[in-house]
Amino acid sequence: MQAAIKTKYGITASLREGAGGIFEVSIDDKTVYSNQETYRFPTDEEIFEQIDKKKA
């Protein structure tokens, strides 16, 4: 996913280590995706949608 974000937007995404298998995506310190709610890993398109919303 990091590579896909870099390719599409030129943004270098960073990884912050968490605990307990939690995977969250944040943009400007706001959580836009959490696997605690969906119980799965997001698709690139789901994250692209969130980035596009933030850029608008």
C-alpha cells in the first residue's frame, strides 16, 4: 500500500508501529480507516478515496 500511495500521489506514507494486530490509516492525525471496525485489510482504492476526500 505504501508503494501504491507513492506511485499515485507522490506521498511517502509512514508506518507507526502499533500493538495487537491493529491496522489504521490516518491522514493529518485523523483516523480514516481502522480494521477494528472492518476486521480486514483495506484495498488501495478505499485508501485512495480517503486521500482524495482530504485533498478536496
